[in-house]
Amino acid sequence: MNVRRAVGRLFPLYSLMLVGAFAATAFAHDARRAVRIKVESVLAANTAEGMDQRIARTPMAERLQSLFEFSTYRLIAKQEQNTVCGRMVAFTLPGGRILHIAPRAIEDGMIAMELILFDGARPIMSTDLKLMNHGMLIVGGPRYQQGMLITTVTTDAPDENGKLNAPPVAPAAPEEAAQPSVAQPASASAPSPLPSH
């Protein structure tokens, strides 16, 4: 067989193998940086309807009752998206506000991220924080319908053993219902509301 022809036939196959190897490496790299983000919106009110059965047996329910003093908690929206560090994802909250979440890095069981809350095109809250992997962030406010909108953000990234554990709940304290507030672990930085113009 002509050597040049044989090399010509093998080159495309070798190129495909290289492309496959690079793709596999990139996928493995992204897998180490992958983050699953879940955003749940709860309407809290004093209408004496109790806890929504969809969240009654979750860690969120106990945390909501320890933070707030409402008689009703009803799940009104649940969203989940997968992303990687460096890639922002957006969640539309009830009432039209939009929450942008951008994971930055995963290190020592902590996920560094940026959160920006928009009211239309206007950013009304911005914060950089570190949240424990599988941890929960609770954002209380604004007023919504006959009560207050509470948003929880749960993040999950693969552990070193590749498993996802049940999320612990971060200690926090509620702030005024009229303003967006952030309940977060001690390791997280305080929120930085942007000045209004």
C-alpha cells in the first residue's frame, strides 16, 4: 500500500481521537466546576393555612419557622438549573424580579458566588458570598400579595467522592420584610445594596 495514502487515511482518525480526548478532558474539568442551583419561592402570610405539604418535611420548613413568625407558608415557584463556575444563570421570581447567580469557584467545600437581584432593568441588591456546598441561602422580602415573598437558594456541587449529600441549613436572622434581605452563613459576606439613582 502506498505509504502516503495510508497516512492520509489514518490522519482523520487520529484527529478524531485527539478531538475526543480534548472533549473528554474539558468535560471532566467542567464536571469538577459544575454547580446545580435550585431556587424556590415561598409566599409567607398570616392566613392561618399552615405549612405547604410540598415543603413540610424538608429542611426549609423548619428553617422558615425558626426565622419568621407567619402562620402560612406556600410554595409558589420552584426552578432548578445546572451551570459551571464562571457561567451566570438567571431565575425569574414571582412579581417579575430576576435573580442572577454566578458561581465563581469551588474550594474546601465552599462555593463562592455573586448574586444580583433586578427589579426590571434596575439592580436593587448585589452581594458576593461563600456558601457551604449543599447549603441554603434565604432571602426575605419584598412584600408580595397578602404577605411576603421568601426565596431560598440551594447549591450543590460534587463532593470529592462524587456524591451529593443532603443540604444543611445555614444559620441566619430575618430582616425587615419591606426590603430584600439575605440570611446566610457566617462565612458569607454581607449583602451590598446598590445605590438607587
